[in-house]
Amino acid sequence: MGKTIAEKILSNHAERDLKAGDLAICKVDFCFGQDGTSGLIIDSFSELKNSKVAEKDNFCMVIDHSAPSPNERVSEIHNKMRSFAQKHKINMYDIGCGVCHQVIPEGGHVTCGDLIVGADSHTCTYGALNAFSTGMGSTDLSIIVASGKTWFKVPETVKMMIDGELAKGVYSKDIILHITGDVKSDGCTYKAIEFSGETIKNLSMDARFTISNMAIEVGAKAGIMGADEKTFDWLEKHCRKPCKPVRSDDDAIYSQIKVYDASKIVPMVAKPHTVDNTATVEEVSGLKINQGYIGTCTNGRLEDLRIAVSILKNKKVHPDVRFLVAPASNNIYLEALAEGLISCLIESGATILPPGCGPCVGTHQGVPSDGEVVISTANRNFKGRMGNPKAFIYLASPATVAVSVINGKITDPRGYVK
């Protein structure tokens, strides 16, 4: 019987043959926490008897959700993380390094065939690197830190085949929003997704990360892609770990196979207050906005900034709109500076924020007022997500956000993309 990528990776890490539905203890290649979850990881770890970090190189913490600290309480958590990292001699990404889901793969901690667990739901991002990566709770992470292992129920896999050429002005964010609207938020609960097809192969790695990042928005445990030359080239620049590519068998058993024609996908948005409440940009075109935001672990990469600049160059942000931009990492910030992207964004009227999660989680930076409308490249638009439950958040691609902040209203980017 053939196996899916998820079944193969979990079998490799349990050192026994597994299939969907089996329970197993698996060795974890890498795990991490961020500043919203690491405080509880540390507390839970400290309660364990004779607690020692199992493998110091396989655990790190990242300060990204509230960076720099917005208040005294958060500063205490940050200092707790720094003290723990110093005591146990583990890797620490402090303020300014960037979003965990960018700095961890950039830092060479993930390669093909790995099993990764993070105390953050969007850990599924690394599936774009042909890894099984998933989010868990902080107490689960504390056990992994101490033992290097955790238990899994091997998930069934949904295969999503995406073929066809994307139209001008349509991007990977539109693909995953289209899928989310079709499958709905619970359509793949505790299942792995294999994203495949010619459309995926033609996407850049930056674009692939966007799709895997949002697998959790349909309830998936992981959002995995096959490895190819683009994957290997990206890893060669960032990772020294041995590459162990995994592909599904031709006779692998899937719980469902979904087929999408990318040529029929148009610019999409997710309307308030759920990610699966999707519509075409055309359907909401003309809605006045108060703020635009490009950044987050979904769309704060170099390609996203290039897309925005290609539209914003020699144009100005609408006077009634605040436009915030946060590069996903310090490395991306430096590359964008070298390319002149940052100066172009500032000249257009953008406010550049330090690398990190910024407005996305709503702890600080760019909290909207009551009744205000925000268009964002983030992955979630729940009530209160950006810090105010009385605001309205629309999710879209960087192109749609860039065009909308120029016009002061949600605008279809297809007429603006060169």
C-alpha cells in the first residue's frame, strides 16, 4: 500500500511503519516558541522533574509578536525568555530579527523530510519546504523540549491539485483564499494537505510559503508540498542540514482529492469576521478603507514588497489612509533597503515598522478605531485580531492592498499590474 508524504515523514520519525489513524511517538527535529507562548513553555518545563533541554540545537525562542515590548507585563515575559535561553544555552531570536515563521527557515532549522513542532498555529508554513510542520500548545512543547519527542495520530491526507496559469493580478494569496472559501474553516480538520500541480511548481518559494502558511485556516494539521529544484536552491542558500526529500507514492490513499483550475481564480478577499467568508475583490470593490497593512508571516517577504512597489512607484497613498509595512525579517528588510524598495514605500506614504508580527495580533502598532476598515495581507480577520473587535478586517494579496491604499477603497488590482 502506497503512502502519503505525511505518512512517510511520521513513519521515519517513529522508526516504524505507520498509516493514517495510527498513534505513534515520534522524534522531533526542531521545535520553538514565540513570545506569546514561551512564557508558559518555560513555566511548564520548570515543573518537570530533573528538567533538562534534550537537544539544545533543536529548540529556539523568538520574540516577534510584541517586538519591541509595548508594556511592562510583556517586558517581563521577554526577560524570562532571555534568562531561560542564557541558562540553557539555547538559540534566541530577539526583537528586530523578525517573524518566527521567516527567521526559523532562514536560520537553517528546517529541511525536506523534517518533523517540526512550534507553539504557534502557523507552523504549517514550513510545509512549503517538504516538511511535516505543525502547531501545538505550550505544555506539549515543554515535553518536547525535555524529551525531544511527542505523540501523533497520523492524519489522513487531502490532495489538492492546482493546475493552470494565473491571470495577471492574481497571486498565491488569491489561490489560498479561493480554496479556503471552497473548503471552509473546518473542511480539513486534523488532516494533512498535499498541495500539488503545475501551478504550485511555477510559484516562487515566497509564494509557496503563503499557501502552506494558511493550511491551518481550513483546519489542517499540515500543508505540505513536494520538493523540486526551487526547494533545493532555497535550502542551499539557507540550510546546512542534509536534505531528505519525501514524495508521495503513486498509489497513496487520500481521504479526498480536490482539483482547482488556477486560470479561473480571480483576486479574492476574506470579509469580516472569518477567513472562509470569501468574496471576489470585484464584489466588494469601492468599499472605503482607513488602513492598509502589508506584512505578517503570510505576505511580508521580499516578493510581496516587490509586488507592492511595482504598483506604488511614483504614486501616493490616499490622504485618508494609513499604510503600514512590516518586513517579515531583518534579512528581508536589508534586502529591501538594498533594492530601494523601502525608500520607494516611504516616498509613497508608507510607515515602515520593525520586522515582526506588528499589527497582525493587535498587541500594539496600528490598532484600528471603532468602525474602521482595514485591508491586510495577514492570515486572520477574527473580531479583535488587530486589537479592536469593533473594527473590520479584509484579507487580500499585497497587490490588492497596494492598489487599495492608493485609491482609498478596495480596488481590483488587475488594471494596475504591469
